[in-house]
Amino acid sequence: MGYALSTTVNRPFDETLAATREALAAQGFGVLTEIDMAGTLKKKLDVDIPPHVILGACNPPNAYKAVQAEPSIGVLLPCNVVVRSAGEQTIVEAIDPATMHELTGNAAMKDVAVTIGGMLQAVLDSLS
């Protein structure tokens, strides 16, 4: 089983980042945090990488369902959506929520994983 949902788009990084935010909002996700990996690594290590941002996205109703089914699920919630430059293209990826069900073995996680997986796939599909 792969662990990520991913799409590669033929749009500039900044445009894709903005479109990803909009697509997440359209699917009911809020962006709670943002980590500029390129900026952080430049500041802390003085190294350069292509633009790379991690959006901490959350869908509260489904996060609540997941926590009710599996109290420790926070370590596996598919909260990070990565937008990173790859030359002329931009890659957008997130953990496949099916990993929550697979790793926990908790049958109650399956419905949440399927729901969130569909929502995240819709985000990615809208970017293509």
C-alpha cells in the first residue's frame, strides 16, 4: 500500500499553493498552520531547496469522529498537505487516510478514512 495521495500540476508554485488553499476550503478543510520548509531550512541551515510549503489542514467533524474511534489517532491524522516545486511543475501531496485504518486495525476508522480520502482526492483532482 502506498502512503500518499499525490498530483503533479503544470502550474507555477505560488498559483498552485493558492489553488490548494481554495480547494481545501471548498472541501471543508481549514488551514491551521503553515510551514515554509524552504525558508526554514535557509534560515536554520543556510541551505537552498525549491519552494516547499506544508499546510496543516483540518476538517473538524471528521477529526472528531477519528478521535472518538481511536484516541491516539492524532499522530496519524492526514493533516499535512504538501505543496512543493519540481522544476516547471508543482507537486501536491498528502498522506493517504487509509493508512489510519491500516495501521490501527480499528474497523471504526475505515469510514472516516474513506470519507477524508475522498475529500482529499477531490482537492487533488480539482488542481489538475
